[in-house]
Amino acid sequence: MKEYKVITWKKGLSKNNERLEDTLNEYARSGWTLKYLGEQSNRIVFERNKNR
């Protein structure tokens, strides 16, 4: 079974790419994989196995 996490990305004026990379890496270390990254929206969806 899968579980999902949806976060809202708040774009900043500076270092936006660095902050996004740090956020993606942080979730990856917790076992989450990127499922969707909205190009025109500010939503990021992660997925992982629920019974890990």
C-alpha cells in the first residue's frame, strides 16, 4: 500500500532552487519519492510504501 504527502511550496525571492533541492533531499532521506512537481502550481506530491 502507498501513502502520499502533499506540500505547498512557497517561492522566495532568493535561493529558491537551493531551498527546493534541500527540501527534495530531505524527503528523499525519509524514504519519500517525488511523484509530482507542479510547474504552474506550488504543489509537490511525494509517495512511499506505507508498510516499510
